[in-house]
Amino acid sequence: MNQTRRYTLESSNNLDGMWTNVSGFAGIVGMGQTVSYAFTATPEPQFFRLRVWITP
């Protein structure tokens, strides 16, 4: 059985707030590659989390 690991980078300006997908970084198929994200600093806080799941 082949399974695929997928990754989505999400961001929010409030840990208790709504999380949204970072454009271009949603549902990335893991194939052993390195993926990096460079963001522009803003005066308000920015939080990021990585969501990982496996699909059949």
C-alpha cells in the first residue's frame, strides 16, 4: 500500500484566531525535498504552523 505524506503551511496573527493556508504552500507532496518559505516582517505578530497528514 502506497501512502503519501502531505504538508500545508498555515499562518495566523493570533494563536487563538483563524489559521489560513499560506499561498503556494498547501498540500505539498513530501518527496524528500527541502521546501522553504521567506516572509516579509510586519509590525503585527505572525505565527506559523505546519499541518501534516497521510493519504492513501
